[in-house]
Amino acid sequence: MKFKTIIMGAVASTLMTSLTHEVLAQQLPTRLQQIQQLKWQQVAPGVWKTIIGKADQVNYMSLRRRSVQIDGLKSLPLANFPLDLTKIAGTAGANKAFVRLPMADDEKIYGMGLQFKGVRRDHKRYRMEMSWYHGGNEKTHAPVPFYVSSKGYGVLINSISNVEFFFNNTYRPDSDKLPVKRDRTTDRKWTHKAQGKYVEASVNGDGLEVIVFAGPTLMNVVQRYNLYSGGGVLPPKWGLGFWDRAHTKHSQDFITNAIKEYKTHKMPLSVMGVEPGWQTKTYPSTLAWDNSRFPDPKKFVTSLKNQGIYVNLWEHPYLHPESPLYKQIEPLSASHLVYQGIVPDLTLAKTRKVFQDYHQKIHLDIGIAGYKLDEVDERFPGHVFFPGGLNGEQYSNIQGLLYQKTMVEMYDRQNLRTYGLVRASNAGAASSPFVLYSDHYNHEDFIAALCNSSLSGILWTPEIRSAGNEREWVRRMQAVCMSPLAMLNAWSSGKKPWSFKKVENEIRTAINLRMSLLPYIYTTFAQYRFTGQPPVRSMLLNYNIENADQFMLGDSLLVAPIIWGKHKNDTREVILPKGKWYDFYTGKYVGNDQKIKVTVSLDKMPLFVKNGGIIPMINPVMNPDQIKENTKLTLRHYGDVPSEFMLYDDDGKTFNYQNKEFSITRFSVVKDEYNNKLVGKITGKYGSYKPFYGDVKWLFMTK
Ligand code: GAL
């Protein structure tokens, strides 16, 4: 009997097993079919979205500062859905939502936020999660789950949970082209290489939203993404001048004196950053003025403003018990502390209001022009609870965005533009006027981050802090002056631009070049605002070149910095895309569709202009406030072909440009009918704003 029972049990369990397999086998096709039925909705020209499972209430697009810029999107080429619909599948269940998209054998993937190494992202499994960057690979404090494909489309996983991506790295029974099965026992040379022909992405939770952006070009993909995110940032003009951040312990008097030194040294300056020391206590912070170092903040801010210098304040959101905000924020804060301070839940309108009312009164009302929002790249444990309902994982990914939103709303309400710094960001941030920075200091990584950030709607500054020697000081300064935010961050070094005496002239030349280029840079940002083309552009965007050590600044200027630690003896290789290229300084032809080796003296960085490039320039000013009416404008033309440049201008401070108070001047270079020489003229003026320039001079750089 006993024996019988055992036998019966074994048979039963065998039966059970095969039955289970049968049932699963029957269910398999149905499950696959089910995940293939995704409904796509066109949400803007060339942009489609689908929701798999249950949509989250908070997502990146719900945190946008501005809504979709439909006009800009309408002006892009008409585009069809860029992927094979039948190959897209998705499902949600068991606390996972996932999407699968087709991927061709030769397809390459770029983007994915602020990345410090190379440009390719397809050869790996990527986990996009907030992480303080120490220099390791694939860690980022702007983990934007958006990728751009070499096939001319882009995909955003619009979910604030961590996203796990697999590129050609997963199999399903229904995968195309499954590799031939081999027997490892007899075929020992065989190594398993995952090749799934799909992109798969997943998040923890009940659902996810997928947004697909059409091209056809990589630039068009990025434009659509940026315009869908509200359009790019148009900073106030002062934001594009030179920035200094004083040592954290420096007082109001010390800083005021340092500014006098800027004048003595004839160094431009338009923003002075005040680091933690403006507060009574930091880490955690009180957010209260320290009266011993800053006895009269209003006087301090006003006296700087009268000299065309704007004040930016450092802060983080973690509150000290002595903070005047503490009591109000305590019930609105997270379950855990950071730096022993309470963490305000900025998803709650009430929290944001407490923050805004306070900052308005003690800062904006006395003229503080912007903020450096530090330490928001905190990665909270997943189980941290926020009273608004989010968990630590979700909040980590958006804390930077929420802080930006909180601060920018105050300026928006006052019809004032701001421009600041932030140490964490994410998707949908193109319209948010904050630039990323980090505590990392590898120059090569800094330049790679400049290139990569342009693929994800974020801005980055390769800030200069200090240097081991004069040459490093100059090379770092030159690079940062060609970036979205030209800043010396001396919070710890206390350095000034003239700290390395022997190279003071070279430093002045680098900063002055930025000041001279302001009309060009401002127009480039206007392109970002209205057309979504980023100011700094990876070589992928216009030229399909995979490179992370040179980039385009605007339409015409190719910037190839001498990277400290990488390029030795002032020499480097530069990739010149198809088309003729010219030396910025001399106008001489340098090459076409080739790699060249260049050596430059310390006072120069390698800069090239494309054929027909027109670069509007002014004489260097100490700060953008000095660009008054009737400033002399020089238009440099390079190369041998007719071309044009649309110069953008407005008041540089408010949003009145949104009510048509701007100007666009069309500068054209044409061939003279009689002598066939190139001549320059103004061929159109649009808009009601009176532009800054008076005399116009043409300089044909290529003889
Ligand atoms: C760091 C920040 C630095 C500086 C410093 C002040 O977290 O990255 O730029 O602001 O804090 O304590």
C-alpha cells in the first residue's frame, strides 16, 4: 500500500508537471499576442505615445515647465511612425511593466542623459537611476531614460521609476533570428552571445508610458524631444557672461572687494555666486542669511547689480531644525533624513508654496537673480516614504526637477528670466533654465558630458575650479568659455582668473572671446528655445559622427578643446565633417571630410568655421548689461559661398519676447553681380524690438 501510494504520487506529480507545461504552452501565443496590441496616439507632429498597464500620475512630462511647443513641431519635416508597429509589444503585471521595440543589427543607440564616457549606449544593459557621480562608468545624476537611435527616431520611457534597458540582449521564444541551438557538451568552443534584435525596457510598477519621436535626422529627433519638453531655454543675457563663485566662507565685504579686483584686472564678470556661507548653518541648512558675513544682503545685491553683476545663491533642500521653514515643512517631509535634515516633499503644492513665499521675501524681493540647487542627486533608499505618495526610488529621479520647478515658478510669475545651476535633472527638462555640474573633475569626461548632454535636452558646464599648473588653468578656462555656462567655481580653491599670474593674458583672451561671441551665442540659444536645436551640439546631430571630444557651438562653430590630460603638447586630432572648414582666427582653409592634426599656442583653442559660416561679434564687454543700443557689430564671414545669418535679439531679461517683442535681422552674403565678389547686406528685419546693434561691419575672413 505504502509502495503503491509512492508510485501513484510520482505519477501524479509527473502528470502535473507535463500538464503545467501544456497549459503554459497553450497560453504562450495568447500572451504574446496580447502584448503586441499597443494602441498609439499621435500627441504632436512626429510624436506618439502609448500607455502600457496603468499610467502613473506623476511622470516626467507632467513636470514640464512649459507645454508642448506645437508651432516649432509643425515646422519640422512631416514624419510617419518610425518603427514597425507589429514588432512593438508591451505588458504589465507582477509589479513590472515592460516594452519591447525592434532593433536592427546595425542600429546604434545614443543619449541617455548626462554621460561621461563615449557616445554609444547600445552595447550594454543600462539601469537608469539617480546616482551621485564619482567618476565611475554609467553613473549619472541626470539619468534621462531617452535614447536616440542611429535609425533616426527616439524613445522616452516616461516613467519616474528606475528604467532598465536591454539593447539586443534579451531573448523571447518569439524573438526574430534566434541563434542556432548548439550543444555545449560536445561543442566546447561555442560561446553564448546574447543577440535579441530588440530593445527591452522595464520599470517596477503597474505601468509605463512610452513616447516615440520621429526624425528623420538625429537633429530632428532631438528637436522633437526638446519641443515636446516645452522648447529649450533662452537664458537672460547676463547668464551668458562670465560667472565666479566665491569661497564658501567669503563675506559680503570680501566679495565686494574681489569685484573691484575684476575691474583692475579688466576681467569680465556678470554673475557672482555665493556658496553655503550666506547661511547661518548648512548640511543641513537653515536657509537664513548669516548676519555676521552678510549684514546687509539688500545693499550687497543692489551694489553688485548697479555694476551689471547678478547674485546667485547656493542651497540644498535639507532643512536644519533652526530653519525658519522647519515647523511648516516638518509635516510635509519624508520619512528619512539627509545630512540630518528633513527632506521637503516638493511634489506637494503646499510645500512648494512655503518654499516660494519664503524665498520670494528674503531673496527675490531684494534682487537675487538665481540659484545653485545642490545635493539633489541624493539616491534615497526605495522604501523612503514621501507624504505625497511617492517612494524613495521615484523621488530620487525627480527631486532635481521638482526643486527647479519650485524656484523657476517664482521668476516666471514676475516675468523675469533666471539661469542657474542644479546637480540633478532628468527627462523633460529642456525648458528649465538650469545647468548641470558635478564634483567630478576629469577634463576629458567633462567634454564628453558636454557632447552627450546635447542629446537629452539638458545643459552642462565643465566648470573650472583650480589647476595643477598654468597650462591646465588656461585649457580648462578656454573649454568652459565655449559651454552653456562659463564659470569659475572657486567655492573651495578661492581662485580668481588671475591667480596664475603668468597666464593672466591668455585667461583674459579666453573670457573676452566668449564676451565677443555673445550675439552669436544668444542667437544659438534662441534656436534652442524656438526650434529645439541645442546650443552645444554633439557631432552626431548634424554630421552623424560618433565623437565625444569636439562639438558644434551653434550652426557654424566647431569647437575642439585641448583637453587637459588627453591632448599633449598643445596638439590634437580634429575630425572635419564633409564640407569645407576654415580656421576661426585666420579664415584660412583647413580641410574637408578628413582628420587633421592641429597644434595651437596657449592663447588659442582650436576653433573652426564651416563654409559660409557667419559669426556676429562685438568688442568684449565686462558684462552683458554693457551691451547697449548702437553697439558696433562685426559680421565675420568664412569660406567662399553666399550664406545668411538670422540674428536674434530681445530685452534679454523678461518674457516679453513671447508677446512678439523681439527682433530678427537677416544678414546675407551674396555674390556681387559685377565683380563676382562676396558682399554682405541686411536683407530683412522682423519683429518690433529695436536690436542692440548700431554700426555694422563685414569682415570677409577668407581671402
Ligand atoms: C558641493 C558642490 C560644490 C560646492 C560645495 C559647497 O556639493 O558640488 O560645487 O557648492 O558643495 O559645499
